[in-house]
Amino acid sequence: MTDTIIMFVHLMAAAVAVGGSIFGLVLLWPHIFDLKKDDAVDEHSASYKVIDLLAPTVFTCLLLLIGSGVYYMMENYTEQVNLKEGYYNILGIKLIFVVVAFLLSLYQTFGLRSKIAHLDLRPENREQVRPTLEKMKYFGAITLGAVVAAVFMGIYLARY
Ligand code: HEM
């Protein structure tokens, strides 16, 4: 039962991380940048606010994924003697993608996003909105790729 709950949390977090990123990058992005190059980006628009929330959402999902993944391994440590050879090689490759996704998400949430948050208190940062959002899109796409690769490796691992 515990295993089922942990895997449920693991899979839900993966679904929200992937779904949230696709929603932000594919559906909302064209909305925000459907402007001429020199138009200011409206930070009060709904799409800007959702983009603002998506970075910490993906980061929280990654924390949940790491927590539930490590907990699952600790719960099942007695069965690890029966694992097929090569299991940890696949897990190792998966963890490389996890580390890439985690570090990029950390940078987006606490580095880039905080630079353009609370613009009413720091109006001098207003001109950084567009380049910062462009960077968030770029790193968001790489993060999404790394999470999707980790999902693939996870499914492969579970059926190895
Ligand atoms: C971006 C982060 C991650 C994603 C997207 C992810 C995704 C997945 C997916 C989709 C599965 C397959 C579940 C199934 O088909 O039953 C899985 C299984 C698993 N994951 Fe993750 N995972 C992530 C991070 C981690 C981390 C950090 C660890 C632990 C160090 C971990 C350990 C495991 C384990 C032990 C399994 C079960 C494998 C088995 O049944 O033998 N995962 N993961």
C-alpha cells in the first residue's frame, strides 16, 4: 500500500511538471509575446501571472519527485538484492536528467523569476522583463526535455 501511495505521488508530480510546462510554453507563451518587439509586456495580465506561478510549481514537483523517489528506494531496500544487473546504470542515467532539470528549475524560480517579481516596488527592473522571460522560455524548454527524458527512464526502470 505504501509503495502505491509513493508511486502515485511520484507519477502525479511528474504529470503536473510536464503538463504545467507544456501549458506554459505552448499555450501561454504566444499570448504574452503576441506583441511588437518594443511594446511593454503587461505584468498585470492573467497569462503573465500564470507564467509567474508555473516556475515554482515545476520546482515543487521536482522536489516531490526527488523526495518520493528516494523514499521509494529506502522502503524497498531489502528487495535490491534481487534487482537485475544494469538497474542502477539506468537509474544513474535518469538521475543525470533529474539533476539537470532540478538545477535549471532552481535557477528559473529563484534567479530569473525573482528578478521580475514585484515590479511595482522595483520599477527599474521593468525593462528586464522581456529578456528575462525569453531566458525563462529557453531554460523552461530544456527543463521540460530533461523531465520528459526522466519520465522515459522511470518507465523503463519500472519494467526492467
Ligand atoms: C524529474 C524527476 C523524475 C521523474 C519525471 C520520474 C519519473 C518516474 C516514472 C514515470 C516512473 C515510472 C513509474 C511506473 O511506471 O510505475 C518512475 C519510477 C521510479 N523512480 Fe522516478 N522520476 C523522477 C525522479 C526520481 C528520483 C530522484 C528517484 C530516486 C533517486 C527516482 C526513483 C524512482 C524509482 C525507484 C522508481 C521505480 C522503479 C521500479 O519500479 O523499479 N525517481 N519515475
